Amino acid sequence: MGGMCSSLDDDDNPASKKKKWNFKTQDSLLLYSGNKKDNPKKLVISLKRSSAIWSPEPSQTAIKEIKEILSTMLQSKQTLVNLVLSYTWRGRVAPRKNRLLGHEDDLSGCVLGPEDKFIVSASQDSTCRVWDIRDGKCTHVLKHEDPIIELKMSQSGQLILASTGEWLHMWNINTGTLVKRFEVESHIWCFDMTSDCLYILTGGDQSETVHIWSVLTGEIEGQMDIPPIGSKPTSEGVRHLQIASDDETVLSSCGSVISLWNLRSGKQNRVLKGHEGLVTWCEFTNDIRFVASCGEDAIVRIWDTRSGRCLHKLQGARACIQCGFTPDSEYVIGSSEDNTLAIWDVQTGEMLRQLKGHTDLISGFHITRDGRYIVSWSKDNSVKKWRVYDGRCMRSFDTETSINFCCLTSDARFVITNDTSFALALWNVDQSRRASGSS
């Protein structure tokens, strides 16, 4: 009986229809029996062929229902019932590989360098730290006067931009020296830089203007003004900025309006209108053919960049938080406030799969470089790795603290999050517990 796995489906069992159990469809039970030192026999019971594992230990009320379910569904296997009724619970253990200690306050973010050789972390203690991943040593401490809100790294991996809200600092990561400081009139909500690091774009909370900064002079060299809709001012501030791979096309969002710009001329090429609420996220495909956007109106839209036409309106159940394309531009992924992820076909607009398993709001997700997997993290303190092909949850683990951010290595084997004691934690996703029923 050791290692036996029983897959039970409520819909296939007439007895289960007589009583409505209180378990959610994503719940699973990981049950153990016997002395832990003597190779305890394991029995995994999946409800509705779920791929998640239920943790932590269930309440006494839940345990009572578990016993009733087992007694009802396994009447012909009384030995199994007796075995399970005396189980001891073993929760999941997150596969933490390493912890990087040194910060003195909560961490707000981190970025990975080229080839995953180093990490740059940002903290409320007003410092950024550069870490060597191989030995976990801190090579540089970048000191600021205020807490760090957001980080971005140049494509070359030599420069880092750190925002404190009213100031933007550019650092040389190799030497740990400050290259330039930029003072912004309004609170910075978003920023990006060209691949050659010669220009920086910033958007703030008190203006509908995107400022273009020259890195050489440290001064504003131009601006992009977002016109109001009709006679009504937008007064929303610039929420999102992205410079495309051609270093010319710029994407910005302000309120419900999305704009496409030419960086060289500063002129607006297209205005993408259609959202009925605040746009919370928008981004290009790698080839700049399409734009995906989402917002409070619970709709993910796919736009044609050249014509500015909306190709598909992808309806969600709740407000959408984030959206993004797979590297091959075949699929668009969206997360919403109903704690789920959805996968749509870019060409047809058809929803292919809905990924359920998180029990609280999904804070964000990353798509792996090969486009095969999605790694998501949630306010339920869990990290999950999903397979795009069939939407199956392949790996899942819990952290010991609320997750503020999550970085993914290039091979998708490790994720980096904040941890207890103001530390960075490196987790091995491949060595985390495999979700039950996965293959």
C-alpha cells in the first residue's frame, strides 16, 4: 500500500452526490500513517482530480469530513479507511537554497544580472545591495537618502536605475559608483531607459506628461504630452511606460487612454481607446506587432500596433491586474482579482485555459524565456509553476512570509523572493513538492 495513489472524482461517485462537501475543487489531502522514522506509508487523495496540495493542517471540522468522505467512498477498502483515520499531518517544506542577509528593513524588489551572475536588491532601509549569486556575498552597498521603491537594470547589466519617488539614481554596478541623479517634480510612478542608456523616460502622479531625460547632461531634453479626452482632463498621471526593442516606439498609459509615441520626434502616433476604467497594465510583444492591455473594466484587449485597432476583447470575471505575451506572441496571459490566471490565443481571442489554485490575490507572474511555463506568486504566500501547454500546476511551495516580489532565473529553476529577517531567499522550484496528479 506504500505510495498508493487514489484519484477520486465526486461527479463519478453516486454516494458523493447525496451530500455536498465543503471542500473547494482545488483542495487535496496529503495523508500519512505510522511512525515517521519507519518510512510512513503515504496515500494521496485528490478531490475532482485536482493538481494542488492542501496546506497547512486542516481543522478538526475538516478532518471529520475527511473521515466521512473516506468511509463513504472507500467502503470496499476498509483497510485503507482504517489506515487513513489514524494519519499524522506533514505540511510542505519550501526548498530554500540560500538566504542573503544584510538589509535592515523590508525589501521592495530585486533584479537579476546577465547570466544570473549577480542580484541587485532594493530595501526600505534606503540601500541597494549587489550580491554575487555564487558565494552569496554582498559586493556593493548603494546608499540613498530615502527608501527605494523600484529598480530597473540596463540591457547590458552594467547600470541600474533606482527610484526613491522624487529622485532617480543611476549606478554603475561593477564599481558601485553613482553615475547620475535625476530630480523629478512629481512622484515617479514609472520609468524606462533606451538600450544604449542615453535616454530615460519618466512618468509621474501629478502630470499627464512623459519627460525625456538625457543621461549625458542629466537634464530634460523633451516631453510627450498626453491630450485630455474631449474637454475633460485625464488627471490620472502616467501609470505605465515601455520603450520597445527598436528604441523608438514608446507605450504609455494614463487613465483609460493608451498612447503610442515616437521617441525621436516626441510625437504621438496612435491613441488606443476602449477601456472604460483605469488601465493597470500594458505591454508590447517582442516584435512590436501587438499590444496587450488590461484594467478595472475586467477586459484584456489585444491591439494592432500599426493600425491602433482593437483585435480582441477578452472578458474576465473580475478586474484584471497584469497581462503579458509569451515570447512567440502566440498566447497572452492575464491575472485577475478572482485569484486566477487565464491563457488566451492571440490570433482567435479564445480562452484556452484558466489556472486555478491560488487562494488569494495573485500579486504577479513571470513567463519563462522559452514560453513553456508561468511562475506566479500570491498573497496566500505561495509560488506556483504552471505549464502553458495544458494549464497544469507542476510545482508549488509556500513561503514563511508575505511575498513582496519574485524574480526568476533564466533557466526557470530558481525564484528569488523576500524572506524573514529582511533577507533575500533563493528557492529551488524544481525541488519543491510536485503537485499531486501532475506528470
